[in-house]
Amino acid sequence: MGGLIAGAQGLQAVGLSGKIYSPSGAVLYDPATNGALVNASKLTTYPLTIGTDVPHDTATGAGALAAGGTAVNSTEWGGAANDIASSSKGQYDTTTVGTPALSIGVGVAIAPSTTRVLVAASGIGYNATIDNSVSIYVYRNTTGVPAAGTSVGSDTLVEESEVFSPVANGIMPWNILYLVTGLTAGTTYYFYIALTNNASGGNAQVQGKVIVQSR
């Protein structure tokens, strides 16, 4: 039975033969040709190779970073070179309940070429107690990424998230995306992940990484 599919040229008829047609009746796809497009001018594909990076601008120099991370300068976003810094992935477990928030020891340093940076952090988290949560934060300072288990002290909060475990040890995803403004260009800032165990008992864990880019 024939039908309709959404394609590059709008709705396209799919015949009994499995061919794909444009609204004007031109054959765009014919399975008899081993999947090759028979009218490439009407429909273009862009193959992705799993495990390879998407093409991007060539790095022009190294930037400041915390141990285990990578940082480059890139013109990928246009204009003057923008610093990009990415931490390595890490995790931390704690049975300590409540405040203050504790660093998980994962962070990165960057000396931005502008007064603002885009912070992107993501990962997974869980609480050992059913229906209890773990709060996840990104903090910043100008002194360094605190070791795992160290209190955030008076460091500046960037943004926070929270995940609830629907079952004991139920793993849930989290992410933080935030534009930080009012920085001093050329000053080195450290951005790192922290957590708070909100359970009445048991442990909580957060795993993740953080990427920062001048904007």
C-alpha cells in the first residue's frame, strides 16, 4: 500500500515498489539501485561517520585548563578567536547530607578573551533513597578547582539543577546551560561541578563534565 512521507521537497508519495517520488512525480529514490539516489539534485544526504569529530576550525593555540581537560582557541563562532575549555569526565559519591555543597573535583579553567562565557555541563546523578534527590551545581572562582569532597565555601554559584530518583539508586540525566556575564577579559576563571545530597540517609552520586567558551 502506498503512503506519504515528509521529505526535502515536502510530502512525497511512496509507491508499492518502495520508490520515493517528489510532488511533481520525479523518482527520488529507487531501492532497485541499491539505495542510491536517482535524482540527487532534488534530495541531498550528508553521511555521518560514528566516532569521528564534526569538521571544525583548526585550533590556533592552547588555553588555560584544569588537569585532565583540553582547551583551544577557535574562530568557529566567527570574529576574534574564542577560548574553549573542556574538562574530563568524573564522578563523586557522598553520604554527607545537606549543605554546604561539595565539589566533585571536576572542572576547567579558562582565561576568556571576552567578558562573558557560555557554560555547558551535563551528566547523570542518583540518590540511594527512593524519591529523594541530589542537587547539582556549577560554581566558579579565580583560585582553582576544589578537590572532590571540598566545600564550595564562598565561591560564586553559576546555576543549579536537581534530579529525583524514582527508585533507589535510580540514575537520572541532568544538564546546565548558562551564559555568564560581567567577567574580566584575560582573567583566569575556574568552573566546576558540585553536589548536595538531599536524602535522609544513604549516599548520592553525580557524574559529569563541563565545557566553557568565550562568547
